[in-house]
Amino acid sequence: MHEAAPIDVALIEDNEGYRQALEVMLEVTPDVRVVASVPDGESALRVCPDVDPDVVLIDYRLPGWDGVETTSAIRRACPRAAVVVLTASVESGELAALYDAGAVACVTKDRGLEDIVGAIRQAAGRNESLR
């Protein structure tokens, strides 16, 4: 029995401390590999086509572009990647706009790592990895 390839994840988060902490936490998750870690949507558009991630984890509130604009741009630039949005809080209108833009999930930042990883696995079609 061979192991499945890790889920390649690109992180887009402007809070450097949170991004680094999330990167470290994801790196110790055996089936997840962080292939890019950038502070904004414009940087993500530059790196995502090169690293071809399975999942792009996007902070909703970014400098320059918001989560909806970034999600739309990522979906156009990297159509194979599933977008999971991280947010401190989101209103129902914002949530609908995120899903309309192509996001597959939205997770609040106060959730534990297991919930964030669960959303990444689900977005990557690895539901069997969940409990």
C-alpha cells in the first residue's frame, strides 16, 4: 500500500506571525506540504502558477485585495487549486460572495488546527482522511 502524495498548500496571509505559525503547524501534518507562503494576493498570483498547489489557503482580509477579489483571481490563474478562506469573522453576504467567487470552504481563525487541516483535506478531495 503506497501513501498518497501530500496535499500541496499555498498560504496567503498578511499577518507574518500568524502565517509563520500556521506554516509550522501545517508542515508537521504528515499529509500536507506548504509550497508557498506569501503576504498578499498579488504575490500569490505570481507564485501559484509556478507551484501549482492543490489548495490555496487565503486570509479574507488582505492588503490591496479582499478575499473575494483574491479568490476570483486565484481561481482564474490556478483553476485546479481549491480555495479555502480563513477569516476572523465573516458576514453572510461576504460568505455568499466568497462562494460565488469560487471558494470551497470558509474557516474562522479561532478554530483549531484540526479544523483548518480538515477543510484543506476536504477541499483536496481527501475526505477519507477525516474521522
